[in-house]
Amino acid sequence: MAVQPPTQAPPQEPPQERPQPQEKESKTLTILEHLQELRYRLMVMSAALVVGVGVSFWPLTGWFIEFLKEPARDRKQQFDTFFFDPLEGWTTYFRVSLLLGIAIAMPVLVYQVLAFVRPGLTKQERRWLYPIVLGASLAFIGGAAFAYYVELPPALGFLLNPPGDIGEPLISVRKYFDFVTRLLLVTGLVFELPLVVMGLAKLGVVTSRKLLGWWRQALILAFVAAAVVTPSVDPVTQSLVAGPIIVLYFTGIVLAKLVEGSPLIQR
């Protein structure tokens, strides 16, 4: 009887590799470790702010104080400020120095916030950390510059020149620089709004559709926020603050549309 040769099994195709989802950092932190991480980030942010204030304290703050007076001097000849309390000059100096310190420390502040949520990001998303830090820092500086060059001159022109011959302004150091620094700080933070909206959309908290549906409420809240954060009650200043808020809100909707496809938190 003839022996049949062993039949060879048909060659098997190599298993196809399934596309792997982008891996996140595998380490899972406990609540205590999250709190320790938060404490560390806050300490670094505080240290960066102290360094920023220290760097700006002298002579940068003195120059910046004169720089902040220029818009008023352009609107009112021989304009100057006066202090009526022994501590008023020093507290105002520290206030201006704090504003400069925030601007100097802004890259570190933004990075620490992003570093806290970094474990929840994919490798591709982590590549955007440094561009976001740069963008947020430039947005804050751009907002402060917008307040100085666009909002402040017409606001001071309106406030320092009331109708009729009422008198000459005698403005204290505290009140003038409280008005100016708050306007610069608030507008700088407002310019961060698109990035904040984009972050909320990435977390799955909001969607571009919801934000667009809230546009009427956003218009009202923009003017309410402008009335709350600006130290004056004149409509010129409030409109100059509310206008950028509205524009930046709709810019944030566009950015939210770009990132909302794969939220970090599934709902």
C-alpha cells in the first residue's frame, strides 16, 4: 500500500495588527497623590510669581509707572497723580510691580496648570503643551497691550474731560493706578478666554453647539462682567471691555469645534 505524503497545512496569514489607541500615561494617582501634586504646582506658581515681582521691582516698575501715566498726559496737559496717605505711594508701587510680576511669570503659571492635567493627555496631545503655554502668555500680554493702546486712551479722554468748566482733576495715586492696572489685568485675562473655552470643550464639559446656543446670554454676561470688573461706571469703558469679551467668546467657539471630537472625559 502506497504511503501518502503528509499534507501540508495552508500557510496562515500573519495576524493583522489592530490600530492601537493613543496611550495615556499608565500611572494612576490616588486622591492623596493628586493633592500632593496640586500642592507642588501651587508652590512652584507662587515661587514664580515672587521671582517675577522681585525682577520687576526695580527699576522696571518705576519706568512702567511713568509709562502708565502717558495716556492721561496725552488727554490732559500737565497731568500728574498725588498721594494723600503715607502708605499710598508704596502700596501703589507694589500693585504695579505685581502686575508686571504676573506678566513675567505667566509662562510658568500656565505650564504648571497644564502639567497638573498632563497625565490625562495622550502623547500627541502632550506635544501641544509648549505651544499652548506660548499662546497663553502672548494672549495675556496682547490683552494688556490692547487695554493700554485701545481701551485706555478713549476711556481717560471721556473721564478726564467732563462737560463744562467743572475744574481740574486732582487724582490720587491709588485711584488712578487702581483703574489702570485693573483694566490691563482684566483685559489680559479676558484674552485667555478662547483657550479656556477650548480646554473645557476638550474635557467634554461644553460643546460648540451649546456655546453657540448661549450667544444671547453671553452678550448680556459680557456687559455684566464689564460692569463688575471695571472700576468706573462710564459706558465707554464698559463697552470697550465687553466688546473684546464677545469677540473672544465666538473665537473660543471656533476653537472648541476643532478639539471636541475626542473629549478627555467621556460623558
